[in-house]
Amino acid sequence: MTHGPRRRRILYVGWLHPGNTSAHRLEAMRRLGQDVVPFAVDDFVPHSRYVAALQHRYPIGPLIMRVNRALQEAAREHRPDVVWFDKPVHFHPGTLHAIRSLGATTVCFNMDNPFGPRHDGCWMQFYRVWKLFDLHCLFRTVDIARYAGWGVPALKISLSYDPAVHFAPPRRWSDKDRDRELAYTGSPLEDRPGFLAALGDRYRLPVSVAGPRWNLQWSAEHQEHYLLSSELLEDRRYREAIWRSKVNLAFVTHMNEEDVAHKSFEIAACGQFLLAERSPGHEQAFAENREAVFFSSLEECAEKAQFYLARPELRARIAAAGRARALRSGYSNDDQLTQVLLHLDGHELRRAA
């Protein structure tokens, strides 16, 4: 008989405002029967936009003393079994040592890449503490050898969607409910502004884009033709943007050394057609042309977008198969976090022996 992970008290440290993926994972922990105590890093962000930006770029000294003191106090008050850090960029070694001295296991869950070529500028404090965690959750193939070579405890898991947020539309949903043709919902990272503009300008494809900072990247003409919204779409609005799109695009962030796009799992879980940049991770996660469709160039993307936009029934079959794969292969937060908790079960048993 297979048993689930044992119940623990987990102090969950992360950016927990509604719509953040950290908040999604916290709720998944609760669905898994864990006793979760939230610790919202958001509460310690300065009100001044300038000071907040400074804190993000240089998380040192007085800018982060208050959040470190508060976390140590929370650990002493709640006596957690596990302190779960979601992208821990504010915490200094003294805080990690204090938490571990209480007997708590420390887990680092970090979907971004501190060791890749992107140089985000927020990792100054992380570089002082990362070797102190009892377990790192890894998402990139390149990190497996990297962390093994350093002798740091790590577990490879998958990026994941949230079943409470990313789900299929009503049963009778069809193209008559979709007012977006070839759509991308997300940020203008890397070469995406030029790529998407070329799909519209050069190939005359009906491109629709929604997400933050596009108004800073595109000309007024491109914004007029292709930009639906320059806001960050979260939860319901994000899901409905995917539902309303006939073809949903996803890209791999190369400067983050990604194998697969996080967005791909969310699109598939929403039961919608996925056209994603070809990568080893995408090819492993979805069967090509059966559960998702891939492209390796602008020309191939344009050709496949034109082909599938004209074939709604084929799109519907592939989208349904993609959602079935996401469910069957356990790409949800609940399934991936279960793997981590079960790993901790074995780790803690071995450590106690």
C-alpha cells in the first residue's frame, strides 16, 4: 500500500501575494495535509519604490535585517519541522544557522537560476547561504551535474502548474469563444519582442500579446497592432487569456539555462493548444505533434501557426492530449511537492537512524 508524505509543520517563506506561484505552492502544501505557517516576504518590502529596488539589487545590511529577525522569531515561535524557502534572496547565514539549531530541515525551492549567465543582480546574499540548505529542488538538467559536483543535497523535479488555477474551460468551449488567434501571454524576455513582431509584420499572422513591460519594448505602432494589455495577468485573468487563444506560444529562456518553459505546463493543464520552442525538455515532457507542437525557428513557428490556426479540430485533439499528459505525468504542484516531501521522509529517516 502506498502512503502519502507524513504531516509536518512547514514554515513557508516566500512572496505570497495572490497570483504568485509561491502562494499557489503554499496552498498545494495545505491540500497535501501539511500544517503550513505562511511567512510573507512581501510584508517586508519598503514602501518606497526606489528603496525596494535597492533592496532587491543589494539585499545586505539594514535593508534585510528586519526580515531576518522576523523569520528567526517565527521559527522560534512555531517550531516548524521544515522551513521552506521559495527563492531565498534576503536571508543571511546567521538566520540559516539559527533555524537549523532548532532542529528544522531547510529546503530551497528556487525556479530561477543563480548560477547561469543572466546575472539578475539579486543573488548577493544567496551566494553566502546556498550551501547551508538541507535540500535544493532542481529544475534544469545542467544543475544536476553542477550540484552533484559541489556535493550539495539536491532533488530533480519538474516545473509545474497549479490545478486550482490552471484547468480546462467549460465543456462546450470552442473557437467561437476564442477571440485571440496566435497569442503570447508573458514578459518580453530575450528576443521575444522581435520574434513576435516579425510573426505579425513579415508573415501577417494575427498576433496578440499580453504581459508587463511590452509598452517599454515595442514601438507605438507595434503596440497598436499587437498589444492587448501591458499588465501582469494573474490567476483567473491569466487562465482566461489562455482559454481565449487558439494557439498559445511558449518560449525557453536560454539565459536562465531552461530545459522547458514553465508556461507550457500551465497551457497544457488549461486544455489549450501549445506551440512551444523546441528543446530537449519540451520533447521529453510532451509527445511532438500529438500532445504539443514545437518550432525551432521563426519560419517554422510561422508555418505551423498558419497550419494549425486553420485546423480547429486537430488543435482540439492535440490540446486534449496535452492536458491528459499533464495529468498522467504528474506535472501539477501537488504531485511535484509530494515528491519532495516523500524524499524528506526518507532523508529524515536515514538521518535519524
